[in-house]
Amino acid sequence: MSKQKKQKWKRNLVVMTAITGLGFSTFYPGLSIPVAAVEQPDQPIPKEESV
């Protein structure tokens, strides 16, 4: 294998890995850890201060 073919193969592998990861994260969002602050107690929204 020539050096140019190795680089092209590696570049294609990186691109396909990135596309696969983006596809999984798009179509299966339930696999990720939820980031919502569900356990926080309900607090009223503070009133805006006057200038």
C-alpha cells in the first residue's frame, strides 16, 4: 500500500466514524444521559429589577 492510499483510507474511516456517531445521536437521543435539572425544587422566577 502506498502512503497516499493509507492516508485516504484513514481519512475515510474518520469521516465514516463521525457520520455514524452523528446518526446515532440524532436518531437515538434516548441513549445519552439526560441533562435536565429534574431534581431541582421549583422556585419562582425572580422579578426584573428596575434600572
